[in-house]
Amino acid sequence: MGACRKLLITTLLIAPALYSADLREIIAAVRAEVRPEEAMSQMRQVYASDRWFTFPKFEQTTRHLAELMKQAGLSDVEIGGAPADGVSQFGFWTQPLAWDVKSATLEIVDSQLPANERVLADYLKAPASLGMWSGGTPPEGVTAELIEITERDGAAIAKMDLRGRIALMPNPQNIKWALVKARAVGAVNTFTENPALEHGRQWINSWGDHGWGFIRSSTPLLSFSISPRQTAFVRRLLAERGRVKVKALVDARHYAGTYPYVSGAIPGRGSAQEVLVLGHTAEQGAQDNATGVAAMLQAAATLERLIRSGKLAPPARTIRILLMPEMYGSLHYVAAHRDRMKRTVAAMCLDTPAASYDLAGTEYTFYMNPHATPTWVDALILKIAELYFPLVKRPWHEHAYMPGTDTYLSDPTIGVPTAWAYSGSGVQTHHNSEDTPDRVDPRSLRDLSIVTAAYLYYVAAAGERDVDWLAEVTLRRGYEQVIAAASSGLEQVLRADAVAHALYGARERVRYVADRERRAIASISRLASAADSRLALLSAELDKFERDQLERLQRAAERKARAPVQAVPPAPDSRIRTATGLVVKRKRFGTIPLDDLPVEQREGYPSGAWASLPIAALYWCDGRRPLDEVIRLTRLERGPDDFDYAGYFRFLARHGYVEIEER
């Protein structure tokens, strides 16, 4: 736990006990009923089909998961699917084309080499040796020279003449567009996140010309991946001979199909509201993300058994589980079920390993919501972790919001606060052929299932009687966040030469954090219609605590200056001045990946698929807030930066992604 969590709160303003007997009882009931070995079996079943990462195999996985949901007693089990046509958009994400492969090999053309050294890739033996969405070859195959590319600049690579050649290079998926410009036949990836896995192959799962998925305008280049041991061997051959030829034989096709997903539910009794747990299928690894899928299934099955047996009362709200391809599946689901999403009060995303207890870095971390969506969800998931993990003597952590998976549901245009549980894999196997079921620890999978089930049930069952407890837990987190901001500001004031400027910045940060935490308390009203007056009383307590911390900062500044100090704002920088009077209006929900815009037309601005800073700023754009205020809030959330906000949003407006009103 962070130091500020240990620092507080017994002497602060919390009189009520912050331990819910109900939540403890939920955890105990789930812990007694959960079946980790069943979850392990289901993890292996998902891995067995998804490891081939073709669309027909994704459909097989989805049908199997639907049957498992039905066997667990879930209702409303429904197989859906996003169009995999390479054209349709949900939000601004372009759906990829479907893809299938029957066989694929890459072999060095040299009969003098032993057969086991000649064959660099064989999809049927090592699926990750072929990149997802790789192009195919004629039936007789393609013979090409293998050339190592050491250049890393995409613009420089684009000017090369790679006709008739296959590029040997690290992470070609990041600059495929340049290989297309250079007219390469394809690429062989040499990158790995963990070079110590000398036989492991990094999975190439991004092969669009301008983004992640392979869309209608993408180019069907060949895509292979080799191990660190093979990379060293090929480089040695190139050094000795100067030239190495390879033959590729790939039976693959791109086609218009469906990206399938499946959902099921434990029906609520008396409320139209829902709580959602989601995580992605359609990846080649056990830890990423067959473990997340298995934990969701086990959490739902455990709750269904407990409710059916009468050990837990039927919850008021529906608990829904969604298993889908990452981003592409959930985006379609959100678009297809807008009314349902409006009734969804909270979500949990499971995109995570369940790795060995015996390795460092495998404990769970809980990622918070973005500051643009302040919520009680953050306090609740941390309280569940605080109550559960000491029972198994396991550390845990919290972390600020970051994009990277389906937690974009907390985007204010969707408005579903979402907790994300994540763990390291100990031995780094992310997107690697070494991500296999034997590396999954049933104890970690058990923990993930229990925490998930407790979270889902508590939210689904919470009513008027839970408001006071949940509000107190959220208030405690508010105290922690405000005192952390004040303590950080205090250090800045005491070390500053320009005390007046430092005091202004510290006060701004405390006020900002207190405002976010007041809004988190107020957000509880969505769970109980008659809660507003009780929540207002706790917000008033936070107001007083905020004033106390502001006075603390003032006293520290005056001690430092040995004189009265007036807080003085710094002169606005050029980024603020150029943004004044601009209001950004969003046109669609979700992030903006630019996958339909060629890289050379992006003017140096980043894709908004995963980049944290532009995503944080985008979330603050509500169609009313001026861009200079967006910049101020983004910097209060994330810290100083030199990002060209006005330039970026004007760029987005020129290409039709947002509208800008000048006031």
C-alpha cells in the first residue's frame, strides 16, 4: 500500500467504523464457494482455441463460452458480433476484416542447412510464428531476399527500395506503413519484450497500415515472427554470406465476417440498473487473456450458485458478463446497447494475468478512474482489496487511471465508472508464445475471481441502507487524496524560491482534488434516490478538511518567507493563450485512434488509441468547457507538459473527428 494510505485516518474526522459486516460476509461466502480448479480448466479451454487467433477459432471459443454460461445457470445468454468488414466504425475505431489461415511456413532456401535450422516459422507448430492478418502467397509460395533493417525512422524506411525483399527488423507492426511505401514483400519480426525467452516468439497482432486492425484499405504484406535464438542464427548467416533467401508459403485470406462476442446475466430483482464485468477473448495467450475470461466466468458462476442456494439474496440490479474482442467487441456492444449502458452503474474490466505467487510483481494492482469521471467505485474496489488480500497474505496496489484496454467505458460520453484489476506475469510473457497455461497460478486466479464476485454482488445489491457506509468509505479516500495533495504542495512551497507562485500551485491542486472527491461522494446518489441530503453532509466535512489544508499551506509559506504571502499565479504559457476561446465538441464516444488516417497526414500528432495525455484531455472536453480550462484540468490531473493542445484539437477538427467553436 502507498504511504498515504498508511498515514491516515484514525485521527482525522472518521468516527464510524469503516468495515461493512455485509461486505465481509459477501467475501466469506464467495471464498467458501469459489472453484479455482474449475476456473483453471476453463482457462485452458479458452487458450486451446484462441491460441490460433483466427476468426473461425474466435467463433468456436464464443460458442463454447455461451455453453459454459448456460451450464452455470446464467440467463439472457446471447452471442453477438461486430461486423468484421474493414469499414464499419463504432466511435472512431474502424472494424478490422476477418482473417483465417490454414497453414504457413517460412524457410531458408539452403539445402545444406539442417531441416530444423532452415524452417524459421511453421504456424501449425507455433501459431505465433505468423503475424495476425498476414497476407497470403500464391500456392507455389514466394521466394525473396531477407534483408535486415537497422533504421528505426519510418520516413527513412519509406524511401528505401525493398521490392522483392522481406524486412528482418524489430516490431514491424509499428511502421508497417513505411514498409508498404518501400514496397516490401513482408516482414520478419525480431523484437521480444523478454529476450531471455530464447525460444519465445512475440505475437504480432497489429497489421493495419495506419493502426491496429487490418482494415479494407490495408496492404496484405506477409508477417512472421522468430525467436531470439533464431534471430541470432539469421544474423550470423547474413554476416557470413551477405545474402539469405527465404521461401514463404502462406494459405491465408481476409474476408468480411463477424468479430463475435457473448454476454449473459444474473437477473436483478426490482431495478432496471445493471453492473457489468467485461474482458477480452480473441488473444493467443493464457495470461492474456484466458485468465481474465476464466475469472469472470467463475465469479458469475459462484454468485449464481450462492443466490440459487439462498446463501446470498437475489440482488436488485442485474449482473452482466461480456466476453468480447478487446476494444472492437466492446465498442460495438456499447453502440448496440446504448440504453443498457445508460442503466449500467459500474463496471469491472479483467485484462490481466493470474501469475505465480512465488514471483515478484505478480500481485494485483487496481487502476482508478479518470479524474473527469469522479466516482465511489475507486473507494469500493480498494476497500474490497483491503478486506480480502490480508486473508491470503498477499500485497496489492492502486494506480492512477491509464488507458490500454476496455476501461474507456469511464469516458464521460459513456459514463460507466470502471475498475481495472491488473497483475504482472512475473516472467514477462506478454504477447509471447511462452504465455502458456502452466504459468497460471490457481491461487491468483482464485483471488481474482473472489474480488470480482464481491465487487459485482455488492454493487448489484447496494441500496439505501448501504449509502452511509459507502459514503464514509468514499469520504475516507477523499481525505487521503486531499492530504496527499497538500503534503506534496507543502514540499514544493518549502523548497521554492518563488514562494508566492508555489503557494498558488499548491492551493490549486488541493482545491482541484477536493472538488473531484466531493463529486465522487455525490456520485453515490445514483445508487439510492433519497441519498442526496446525507451525501451533502459528508461533502461539507470534506469542505472543512480542504480549508484546514489550505490554511496549513498558507502558514508554511509565511514561515518560509517570514512575512505575509499572497498566492500569485504564474504567467500563462503560450499553450494556454492559443487555446483561449476555443471549445472542443466531441462527435462520437470513445477515443480517437486515427486508424483511417495515413501516418504521413497526422502532422506528427499521436494516435489517440492509447496515448494517455491526449485521452485525458479528450475526456475533459464536454462541449462547454473552454480549451484553456481543459488544459488546466489535464495538467492538474497529470502534471506539467508541453503538449500542443490547440494544434492537436485543430488537427482533429480539420479531419472531422471533433468540432471547434470559437468564442
